[in-house]
Amino acid sequence: MGYAINNRKRPKSQTYFSIFLALYPVLCLYKAFASFTIGDVILICALLCYIFFSKTITISKKLFAVAPLMAYVVVLFLIRNLLIGDISGLTATTVFFRVFKFIFYLSAAVTISPKYISRSILEKGVVLISTLAALFIYLQYIFYYGFGQIILGRISFLPLYLEEYGQIDYDLVFGTYYFRPTSFFLEPAMASQYMVVGLAFLLFSKNIFKSRTKAVCTVIITAGILMTTAAQGIIYLVVVFALYMIQTLGFNMRSIFIVFSAFLIALAAYIFVPGAKLALDRLLFNDGASDARLGSIDLFLQSDFTDKLIGHGYGVILNNVYATSATYILYGCGIIGFVLTLYMFYKSYKKADCKESKIVCILFFTMLFGTSLFCNYMLFWFFSAIVGLSEKRQQFKITEHLR
């Protein structure tokens, strides 16, 4: 039994939630209160309304992909905190809060998202915001190099969730190192992580826009990702365009011509566009960027066998050490937890029944090894897209068991 979507007349709740989801990563940049972002507060309210006011409560069958890891995280926390009592480096309260948020994000993704996501509105919303974000990067370049002024795409009267970004002296940073535009986000990498999803929707969705509009937006977003100077943005572009050529063009003379043309365009961009040259140089020749992402693996390697196997507990990590999502999972949940994470991605990809959902799954898996997105609010955003974009929307009802 499943939940049927009426395609003839879209419920307003789908429209509102899809717009909210498109804006969610931007809303989560700003603080509501305590450790909650504005995006999280709206999400909590939406989930509560869904639970208390829906006549039929359904859950995506992708719950079976995420449930083993969720259960393991909870059991490991109880074992480490109550039985062994060795939650180290952080208080048990802090670790509990991180575990709670992890469970909350995945639970929300497999419950409210399948029912309230409108595929067309979400895709158009993300593409629109990605295009505007790229255009704003162009504007930042014009103001900085043309007029010597730094403009930030932030809402000045809202407090930032990560307060340290509000204390950065950008005149000093850009003057000492190099100019790196952030668009509407806090970091260039954040901008590229969002915009590449919009690019994927453009390339893989058939009916999202007319051909000319798709072509223009594709160029705008691609150039915007390069101009962020984020090295990981190049990796995302390579992944998306490689998958696009493999799945849509095949290996023929046309695809060879397109690859050759893309190579010439990339070479020209590297020579004549400062942002593109800087991004590629940071990717290929910057030891600091790679050390920041790979150096924290030593935390895992230095652990004893038991800790390597089961982990120290989700949410436990040494202070002042940057850890990618993969390292975070290995250190916190051990090899067992990491295997369950791989299983979650594998099942999510296998059960995805549209190209957009599969591509988002691949992109998020790629980001697992270079970012910390799996450990924050973006976990909800990516898995909501993976679950909600599916065409068949396989779900099962639990209303009868709750009421």
C-alpha cells in the first residue's frame, strides 16, 4: 500500500515544502536560537504538522537502507555512554545532541520528503537559486576587480549559525592571499556543493526547461562553480559531466567531439580566467588542502583494534581537528559503521528510480571523502532529494499502527 500523488492538481503543501527545501541550505546558514538554524526550526515545525495533522502517515521504503546505520549509532552511544562510560573529548550531552540530530535528519528525509516534494518545483527552485548564486559570483568579481569593493551575499540582520564567519576580515584575507567569492554562502566550497546539484538537474532532467534556457543556465552555473576557486568544485564538475556523457551520449564520434571541445574550453578557461586557473592549481598543487582532508585519518589509524572495529561513538572527534565525513564515521562508528554507511548509499542508489536521484546519490557519496556534509544539516537535504525525486515513490503506511 502506498501514498498516491495527484498529478492533476498539486497540493499547496507540496509547493511550499519544495520551495522550502530548495532554500534549506541557505536558511541553515542563519541561527534561530541555541544550536538550531532557521532551516531546522521550520523543518521541525513541518514534521510535527505532518505527524499530527496527516490522515495517512507513510514512510519511504528507503528507511530499510538507513535504518541499520541509525540503529547502530544509537546502540553504540548507549554502549559507550551507559555501559563503558568512555565518551572521551566531549561531554555526553554534546554527543547525545549530535546523535539526535543525525537520527532526526534521516528520519525526516524518509517520512515527510516523499510525500511533500514536488519534483518539478524542487528541481526548478534549485536551478534558479544555483543560477542566481553563479550570477552573484560574477557580480562579486566585477565589484572586487573593477571597484576594489567586497560584497557578501548575506542577510545582514540575521545572525550567522557559524559565528566565526562573521568575524573574518575579508579585506585582509583577500589582500593577503587571493579573492575567493562565496556567493550566498559562507565558503566557496559551500556554493559549489549546492550549485552542482542544480547543474545535475539541468543535465539529467528532461522537462525542467526549454533547450536554450538549459544551455544558458548550464554555462552560467558551470562557470560559477569554476569561479568559486573551490578545488572540489572541479571534481564535482568532472563527475557530473562524465556521467552525463556516459549515460546520454555513449562512446561514439559525437561524444569524442564533445569531450575534445570541452577540453579546449577548459584549457582556454585555465589560461584566460583567473578563477579557473586558481581552482585547478589548488586541486593539483596545494598540499595543504589534501592534508586537511586526509591528515585526520591518523586519528582512526592510531586507535586500538576494538575502537577501529566499533568506533568511539558517533559524534566523538578530537577538538581542533578537521575531519571529512568518511573519517568522522570511521573514528566515531568504526569499520562496522562505515560498512553500514556504504550499504546505505548502495541501497539508496539501487532503489532510486530516476536519473536525478541516482546522480545526487553519487555526488553526495563523492562528497563523503572531501567534506563534512554527512555530519550536518546537509545530510537531510541530500537524502531528501534522493528519496523525494523518485518517480514511483514507494512507501508503506504506518497510520494503522500508530492510531
